[in-house]
Amino acid sequence: MSTAAKTEYSGKQKAAIFLLTVGPDVASDIMKRLSEAEVDTLTYEIARLDKIRPEDKERVLQEFQELMMAQEFISRGGIDQARAILEKALGTQKAIDIVNRLTSSLQVRPFDFVRRQDPAQLLNFIQNEHPQTIALILSYLDAPKSALIMSSLPHQIQADVARRIAKMDRTSPEVLREVERVLERKLSTLSNEDYTMAGGIDVVVEVLNNVDRSTEKSIIEALEEEDPELAEEIKKKMFVFEDIVLLDDKAIQKVLRELDNQDLAKALKAVDTEVQEKIFRNMSKRAAALLREDMEFMGPIRLKDVEEAQQKIVNIIRKLEEDGEIVVARAGEDELVQ
């Protein structure tokens, strides 16, 4: 008695079989998360399927489970670690096949594992690395996490790392893989051999816009000494609290409507008269008088509190600019014509 030959299915057919196998409730939940084109394709494939043998259903489910297991290993420890674990569980060839299928379909960014790490752990991990390595890693993190790590780096290397991020252009897959190997993290591999954009002026500006004011000032001052042209380029793209004088009156009035008076009073404690007067001129006489009183009665406050209040206001200004509510003229840009 001959055994029926194993049927070979395409990826789309396997997806259709999987949906049929898991049942209507789970399948409908999955369908809700797919695009309209994907739903149409799968519906078509489901309609075309003939009777599916139990062993084929079992094979598709097993393949799905193996892929999910591999993806979980990759997210935790990188491609190489995933392959090593799968080799022990499933054998060398099966492990290679599964990882190859995943890496050909997943768009895994470099340092994927690092992005999932707690910033404090990550800082401990990278702070003793070469500034170029730190710059490369920070270039691939989201700006708030990069900013947190940048603020906590040793003071003497902060400006150097910022400069290296700003001057970074394209990094080859080979270099990225080598860095990952040296760091012994085996974080991810590139899903294709294209050169990957990392760093540049815009990246360092975004990072600096997210660090605290004292770190930002310290880095900018150090860059002004080391590389004045680069510092000027960065400053042109940044908005700091004192740049509020660059806003027109309408924009300032919009900003003021969003602010907490206590934050504003704190923020104005450590700025020059020009900035204060710009604010007072855009308030009613009564509101300006009350704000002056708040500042006077507040007495001495910590510089850290002043900087935090200023950063809150800068964040509001940036949000209003992103939403198109106001236009911010950067230093060095042409003036706006009404």
C-alpha cells in the first residue's frame, strides 16, 4: 500500500490553511489586522483550497510554530543566537531553513535587540565603548532613548559622540555586523545588502532637542570649540528657549494659551530682559503684572527646575510647529514676509 505523496503548498496557501485550521474566531481576529489587499488574497486562496488532509494541517501549524519561535529568539538575542538554539532543538539544516525564511521576509533593523533594552542597562553596556560605536548605536535608537543615554554619558565624551552622529552618513552592512559581533550581542542582521542611513545633522538635532537643557548647552559649547562650523549648522536647526524672541507676536500668543503660569514664571527666572519683555508685551497688562509678581514671590529656585520648565515650553512650541499652528524662524533663516 503506497503512501500519498506530500503536497507542496505556496506561502499564501499555507496562510489560508492556517486560518482554516485555527477556526473562525481566531481567523477573523487575524483578518482584522490585515490590509484589504491581504484579506482579498487570503479569501481567494481559501476559496480555491480543496480538501486538506489532517497531516497537511499539522505540518502548516508546526511550521508556523517554528517560525514564531525563531522570531522570538531573534528579538531576544539576534539571528546567530536564534540559529544556535534552533539547531539544538530541530537540527542544523532545519534551523538554517527557518532562519533564512525569516531573514528574507523580516525587515530587521540593526541593533533591534538594543532598542528593547532599558536605557540604564544600555548605558552600562555601551558607555565604555569607543565614541564611534556609541554614536552608531544611538543613531539607530529612537530620539528620546538616545537623549537619555547621551545625557548620562561621561561629560568628556558627550560632544565627541554628538559630533560623530552629526558627521555619520551611510554605514555598510559589513561594518554593522562587525560591530554587533564585537559587542557580543548578535543583535540582528540586515534583511538586504543596501547601505543603511544612520546619523547626520538631523539625527543629532533630534537627540539634542530631547536632552535636558544643561546637557544640551554643554554639548553645544564643546562643539563650538572643537568644530565651530558643525556647531553652527546644528544650532540653525535647533530651537532653544531663548529663541522664543524669534517668534512673531501671534505665535507667542498661541504658545502662551498653552502654558501653565507656574512653568512660565520659572522659565523666565534665568533669561535676559529681552526674552522677558517679549513675553510681557504679548500679555494683557494685568496678566503681565501677575506674572511679574509670581516671579518675584517665587524667590530663588534651583537651576534644574528652571531648565525643566524651559524644556516643557520648548516642547510645546515644537508641537505647535509640527501641527502647523505656528512657524518658527530658525537662526540664520530668512525672515518671514507677511
